[in-house]
Amino acid sequence: MQDKPALYQIRLKGHLGPQWNTYFEGFTFQNSENGEALLTGVITDQAALHGVLAKIRDLGLPLLSVNCVAFGEASGSPE
């Protein structure tokens, strides 16, 4: 795996409130009716990915999936 910026979608069980915007800076998130949250954002490399996953672990939120949706093409803002 190469260390290039990529757009990731991370699905979590549970909802996130607006106060988590600064904790997950650079990410947008959407809460769905089925009780899940979808975080979307650009992650620069594997170290940054592990940092985000550590934040999720520290919150105790169950991780459902991690998907790279645009490898090496991300510009810095999820659209």
C-alpha cells in the first residue's frame, strides 16, 4: 500500500453529535436512521489512518467498516 492521500469512508455503530466536529477535524459525518454514523474525509497516509482509528477506539464506538473510495486522487476536501 502506498502512502498517498485518499478519501475514506468510516462507518460506525452509533450516532455522533455536532460537538465531535472538532475531534474529527477535516471529516464530515452523517448519522443515518439505522443508528450508524458515516465519517468521510481525506487521510494523508497510513499513520494518519491509524490515528483516526485510535480516536474511534478511544471513544468506544464499534467500527463497522473502513473503505478507501478514491486512492491517490483526493485533493483535501470530501465532495
